[in-house]
Amino acid sequence: MAAEHLLPGPPPSLADFRLEAGGTERGSGSSERTGGSRGLRMAKFLSQDQINEYKECFSLYDKQQRGKIKATDLMVAMRCLGASPTPGEVQRHLQTHGIDGNGELDFSTFLTIMHMQIKQEDPKKEILLAMLMADKEKKGYIMASDLRSKLTSLGEKLTHKEVDDLFREAGIEPNGKVKYDEFIHKITLPGQDY
């Protein structure tokens, strides 16, 4: 069940998508040409390499080669691509697009969902939000003990050893203050290549 009728404003044309996506082959199935235009709009925010990678994964779950995957395969497909959705997040994505748990989704809808998931999984944003919530007086820092408490009790809970390792890596004293900007910068830098 597609959700094209829910879109406000005129949908972008397929030519817009081809320009942004680099004009790749669209495959023989007609379902992509008539798929949800919301996905085409989201595709403008994805690189051609990402689109190709997503298409490859999508095809693995499109067992009958109809240009659609089952809603029940959505979480596994997303995780294959490095996203980490919870079952609740997957359910919300499906509801947003008017797809029930036994339904199917096309590739453009899948693109949209992946884009939204990746955007919301930005680690800097997640960490900053958690630290801001802990800093009730808006001082720009929280105590290391408060951060430890949050990291071991909320979300994907860390063990005390994992927190110790993280603190050691980021140069945080167990009883010291943790400034958000410095902490986020240190823990989200790409690993060094030696």
C-alpha cells in the first residue's frame, strides 16, 4: 500500500531523481518508476553509492523480484545496511507510510525510511541530547559520575567496564567534569589508521 496520496505539494519528477542520483540504470521493473515520490525526494540527500548499496540489499529481500519487500523484512534489511532501528522505530516508519505489519514497501519508500533512520541516528546529536537532559542548570558540562549513570542505565546500556574504557579514551577523570563539545568531538572522531 503506497502513501503517494499523503504527500503535500507536487511530487518531484523522475528527471529530478535521475539528475541527483547520477542517471543510473533503473532496472526492468516498472514498480520503481511508479513508486512513492517521497522516496525520490529523499534520494536527493543520498549519494549514488548509498543508493546502489541500498538497492543491492533491497534486492536480496525482494525474493520474487517484484520491486517490493515485506514489512517483516524491513528491520533486517535496515540492519544489514548499518542502521540500528529498534522494533518500535520500525513500526513508526511503517505507520508513517501507511503500511501494516503484513504489508509490503517499494524501493522509494525504503530509501525514505533509511534516510530518516540514518538522520535520527546521528551519534553526536544523540549524545548531545542525553548530556543536555542531564545538565539541568545549563552549565555546559556534567559530572563524570552523572554521565556514567546515564550511560549504564539508558538506551543501549553500557557496562561499567565499557564506560571506564570510554572515559579513558576520552581522557575523562572518574570524578571530573565532562564538557559536551570536547567529549562529543573526542568520541566521534574517526579511528586513526596506522
